[in-house]
Amino acid sequence: MSSHARHRSSHHHHDHHLKPDADRRYLSAALALIAGFMAVEVVVGLLAGSLALISDAAHMLTDALSLVLALCAMRLARRPARGRWTYGLQRAEILSAQVNGITLLLLAAVLGYESLRRLIAPPPVEGGLVLVTALVGLAVNAVAVVLIGKANRGSLNVEGAFQHVLNDLWAFAGTAAAGAVVLLTGWRRADAVASLVIVALMAKAGYALVKESWKILLEAAPQHLDPDVIGAELAARPGVREVHDLHVWTITSHYPALSAHVLVDPDRDREAVQAELRDQLLHTHGISHVTLQVDHVAPGAPDEEHCADPHGPVHRALR
């Protein structure tokens, strides 16, 4: 790799972790707010007999967990690559996002069951306490949303934490509405209905996090990058005969990587072709972490004899 290419790759890497100290401050402040109010909400929920408040508190627990994991992942991701950890620990944020998503789904299942049980046989609920606590929760979550929104949301687990707190904001609005309904009409099932809405939000957020983290852990190509399109574009470059063993994956959030084996005409400069392909991948697709093996096609030899077992589709120039 040329020094210029190494510089571009390094620049991209550092951009991926924008203002980490500021991000940690924003997330730590949001964590303190959420953890403090969560403790208050559990006590009030038990006193008021409100499952909606307990559900909100459980959702806030997952919010707090996601923030703790995000903070830990930030610290781990800054460790340099060494020994067996050739990418460092940048995948820590993906693992934390997956744990966070699974926790959300498990809590949604437990609270969903309890919500249905209370929908059938609603217990007494103190509507006034529920309404006041939910309104305070709205204010706390609004501040937390603003704080996390200032951090680097390009990170999957930071974005997950942001979406959790944002969902909690809407959940508190639903809980406040349920408290008002109970207070004004005495319809106790409103609390269970609001809890089911919260459960649905938790399940949606949990599924999205698990799905996205699995894609990265299973080395799927990023949604916005089509390997077939990229392979055809590279094969269409002047002097390129064939592209195979093309792999596109994500190292960590918004940090794509690519590797490929490229065969070029015998009269072409391999390093010049490699530089051209790197520039195209960077400027057209935003991929700076690139590994290309560029070889000459042996004069008179069929292309398919170069690799006995190429992985994936083979892209050839249409000339």
C-alpha cells in the first residue's frame, strides 16, 4: 500500500471516532439522568400499582445498559491493534449493540405477558401518580435525547442508545395519557394498553439492533454497497481483465472494508492499476480500507486457469 493510501486509510479511521472525549461526556451525562430517574420510577410504579411505569423503568434500564455498553465499547475500540487482535477491539460496539438488542427482546416478552394478564384482570392504579411521574419522565428523556444526539451517532450502539431513549420519550407520552385516562375515567385497563405500546416499541428497537449487529458479525456487505455492482465497475476499468475473490464487509459501524483479486493485461503496470482502483473505491463508494492483489494474466493462458477455486462471482471485462 502506498503512503498516500495509508494516509487516507488512517484519516478515515480517525474520522470514525470523532471527538471521543466529548461523546463520553454526553453519554455519561445522559446515563446519570436516566439511572437517577429510573430508580425513582420503580418506587413510584410499585406505590401506584402501575405496570406502565414499571415497563417504562425496565425500558430505561435497557437505555442505561446501552449507554454503559456504549461507553465501554468506546474505550475498548480505542485500543490499538496488536497480537491476535488485528483489527483491535472495534467490534466491541457491535457486540454491545447485540447484547442490548437481545435484552430488549427478552424484556419485551416478559412485560408483554404481564401486560396481557393485567389487561384481562386489571388491578387498581393510582392515575395521579402515574400522570405526574410520566410527565417528569418526558422532561428527563427529552434532555437525554438532546445529549445523546450530540454524540457520534455513526456508531451502532450509540445510535441504538439514542433510539432507545427516543422511544422512551414516546413511551412516557403514552404512560402520561394512560394516567390521565385512569384519573379522569377510572378505566384501569388504560395502564395495560399503554404498557403494550411500550412493549411494541421495545421489541421493534431490539429486533433492529439484533438484525444490524448480526449482519456485521456475519460479514454481510453493507446495505448501501452492492458487491456485484462494485465488481462490474472494477472489471470495466482499462487494463483490468477479471475481478474475483471480491469480499465487502463492515469492520465496525460505517467502516466498510474490501478485498479482491484482480487480473490485469500483461502490458499494464500493476501498481498503477491498483492505485486507480483504490481511488475509484474511495471516491465512488467511500471505501478506504482496501486490500487488492493485482496479478498479470499469463500471455495466452485462459483466465479461468489462474485460480482453481475463486470465491464468489467472477467479474470479467465486456470488451
